[in-house]
Amino acid sequence: MGIKLTDIYHTLTASAYKRPEATALVFGGANWSYHQLLMNVDRAADMFWQHGIRKGDKVAVALKNSPEVVITNYALFKIGAVAVPVNFMISKPQELQFILADCLVKAVVTQAEYLKNYAAVKKDLPALKYIFSTDEISSSVAALKDETIKLFWPAVNAGSFNAEILSSKTNPEDMAMLLYTSGTTGNPKGVVLTHYNILFDAQSCVLSFKITEEDAFICILPLFHTFAWTTSMVLPLALGLKIVLIANITPASAWLNLMGKERVSLMVAVPQLYSVLSKEAKGLKRLYLQYWAFRKMRLAISGAAPLSKETMDHFEQRLDIPLLEGYGLTETSPVVSVNTETARKKGSVGINLPYIKVKIADDNGNELPRNVEGEICIKGENVTQGYYNNTQATMEAFDRDGWFKTGDIGVIDEEGFIFIRDRKKDMIIIKGLKVFSAQVEHVINEYPGVEECAVIGVPDGHGNEFIKLYAVKKKGADFNEADFRKFLKTKLDNYKRPRDIEFLEELPKNALRKVLKKDLRKEAAEKYQARLKAGAAEVAAEL
């Protein structure tokens, strides 16, 4: 099977033309055929067009997994507008305002529960004209009497197929999505991905995963995540396949039963979820899991965070399904490499996808021999053009020969398998979401009683991490930890807040006075493991 590398909207129209009555989405007890999905996409495109959205305009999409996410994005693709996926968990005005202002977002599509977050910053964003709510607006929001807040579905249902939109002529090289990823030094950076970038990566995944017409997908990762978007939405919709769309992972029994009912055969998720599944499999009847929920499952792909050997072994032993680790970044649309059923090595992130090049380079960009450690660099049609409104960051991200420098350290062995030795040192993975320590440290250093601090991620042994803070108090500071935690609560979203706080007399530093985070990571991991062995199970549950 293959994907035509045109633009993303037209891959959906091709599937709807070939298989109009086939199921495209399964969600909330309802099935959406390809014909129904395309009809709603066309109406949504008309609705956006009537509100002045044109080619190149930026529209933020802050939604939990739902048909509305798919409809909104594909409608924008049809117009030639740019979708700006926003993590719906972001609630702090400073971060929201930066993203929306940086790319001059013209409209926001969100849910009623998040409307206040966007209404609060709208007055400072002259480019923001409309906020659409996909569900009923609460009385408290309605009291704002803001005529620019619109209901999504009535407007979509009033729309029609608008031939004028086709004149916008979306091209493969046009920007499709602008995904903001936390920067290592403060503000987020907007990663520019074109239609061609995303479709090229999806097609490379088709070849590596050996997708067939019999496959059905489950989309359980949030669709603001490029890993979910490319592999669990664009790819199957371009091939006319079924997608079981999940909004909430709890309770697990609901979507496990749905997986069996809908004959899901391929799953893409993060290590933490596979760890949970392998543990549940141990406690449940094997017949139930193996022959019902996973009765058609042939492949499970893990990414977005390191996969532990323990999780892989337990999952495969208890469920008898291959769990294959891959590697990628937002800047690479995102998949770069993956293990396959016929070519895999435990501990590696697999071999580079077809037509995507990977090299290991020294500090000067020179390619290193096999089995020699260096920086992982990527080249291919899946690689971003650069960072929006950030020429300096774009220049720094590429070497003199046009290779994208990931900042990750690894090796490639004699058979071409890639091994990650160290991730970007300041990046922490929280349930598959990236948190850069510099952002958190910047906030913490604003607190009057803190002299300096260091934030690290500590592995919990299940493919996830928790954030630990080491801080040095100012001399004579009247420091109250409870007040400090309240401060953090007002400044940082829940998943970015430190769960473990330790105060030191001074931070370990080298001769250049740089904090030795490597030493802190080692110490924190040892302490955490010691506490667990001592029987502090409640510590693990809390973190």
C-alpha cells in the first residue's frame, strides 16, 4: 500500500472516493464512514472560510482526542491554512500567549472547559479573531458576552461544500502544521512541518510497518503529539483504514474491549502505557486479553520515551505480541527509525526508515565510524524546514551540509541499528510529553528564597520519569516549603511541577562552575531505588 505525496486533505478525499462506506473513525459508540467524515470536513472548511480563514492563516487546535480534532485539521488543510496543535493541558497565560502571538493565530478551536484560558489572553492578541467551542458554552463563559466566541457544530452544520476553497491550491511544500516544542532556553519554538514532510514520513512508516488493507489502528496518544498525528491518523486515513479513537485511557477496560470488538491490529503508544498493559495482563485471565482485546493485534510500536528492557520483556512474554521501539523528533515529522518484526535488536531504536538518512557526527559535523559515539544527525524529506520566526535557532539546528542535529548522543552498529546513549540532557519525559528543565528552572529562580536550582528527570523504571528539584536557599531566607509549592502551582502546569524537592548547601559543579546534572541524576536514581527497596511503595504511587 502507498500514500500519494500530494497534500494531506487530498489523501482523505482519495480514501473517501475509493471506500465511501468504510469506517474511518470509531468514537464514543458511533462509527464515522469516510463519506461522513469528508462531508463534515468540507462543511468545516466552508465555515472557516466564511469567518475569513485563508491560505497561510494560523489556527490553534486545543482539543482532546475526538472527531472534531480530525475534522478541524483536515478542514484547515483543505483551505491551505496552518494547524497549530496546542497541548490542552497548558493553562498558564504566559505560555499560551507566547504561542498564539508568535505565529499570529487568527482563530482557536477548543472545548468549553478550556475556553476561559483563551478568553483570558484574547484581549492582548489583536490577530485572534474567533474562538470556537466544540461543545456547549457554560453560563460562566457565556457571561463574558464575547461575540467572537462561537459554537463549532452549528456553524459546521450550516456549512456546505465550497468550490471556491479549492482555488486556494494547497501544495505539498506548503506549511501544514506548526508544532510548538519547549525550548532549552525559555520560550517554545515553532517547528514548521509541510504536507510533504508529514506524508513522506507516513509513507516511510507504511513500508517499515508493512501495512495491509486488513489493518485497523487505535489512536490512544493525544493528537497534539506529532507521533500520534502522523502514525495513528494521517497514515491510516490516507490508506482508507479504520481508526479507533480514544479520548481517555481510564478505565482501561473500556478501550480494551473496544480493541477486541473492532479487531485492532496495530497500536502506537508510549512505554508507560505498555508497562501498565503488561502488568494488567498478569492479573487478568490470559484468555480475556490474548483472545479478545488483543485477538487481532500483530504489532505494537513504542516511542516518545525510552523503552525499558523490563517493560518490553514483560509485554511480549505476557501478551505474545512484538513490542518494537522506534525513535523520532517533532522536527522529523517525527519517526526516524524503528525495529521491525524481521530486523530488531533489543536496546536499539531500530534501523532508519526507508529514504531517511542517519549519521553519527563529531562536534564539527564529520561522520564517525560505526560503533563510535557521537551526535545523531538526520537528513531526509521528513525533516523540518526550521523554526518559525527563529532564524538563529534554525541555523544552529543544521550543520554545514544540511543535516539536522538532534542533540541526542548515540552509535550505529555494523548492521545499521541505532542505539541512544544519552538524550538531550535537559529534556525530561513525562508520560510521553517533553519538559525542558531550563523552563522549569527559570520559574523556580523567580522565587525570593531560592539562590539557585537544578531540575532533572528521574526514571521510575516503567519508561516514565518524575521531576526532581535540587535547590539552594538564599542565606537567611525564611523558607516555607508549603508556600513554595503553592507558588509552583500558580506558575507551572501540573505535569511540569517537581514532585520531589531536596535542598542542598550547594550544587555540584565542575571547574567552569557548570552544574553537574549527570551526578545529580545518578544520585537521585540511586536514592529512589533505595527507597523502593526499603518498602516505600507509597513513594512510587505518589510520584
